[in-house]
Amino acid sequence: MKLYKFNNLSIDEKLAYTGSNGMFLDNYIVNDILINYYLIDNFLVEIIYNTECQSITEIKSIKPGLIQKKTILH
């Protein structure tokens, strides 16, 4: 799937697609926020989960060129 098409999906569709087609890479925890990283084709997806509210608050996608920068930061 291309990044543009992924960005046009609803949150539920993004979550379902990532769960079935994404490759889990890593997670990162900051205070009450858990961020799971997935790779889909050639872009990175962040699923941001608030442990206090026990809900997914956001799903972000990152362009292919920014994957290396994001990896270096964590």
C-alpha cells in the first residue's frame, strides 16, 4: 500500500491494515504513552496508546526518508 492511500484510511482501517500487514519493529514508553512502531512496505507507522485512558490516541505514518532519522533518535 502506498503512503498516500494509507493516510486516507479511517483510524479503524489503519489499525486493521497495520495489524494484518505491518511488521512490528519496536516500542517506546514515555510516562503514560506507549508507542508501537510498525513497518508497512516502505513507510513507518506509529500507533500511540495512552495507558492511563487505555485507548489508542493517534496513528501516524512517516515518510520513507524520515525512517532513518526516527530510528537514530530512539
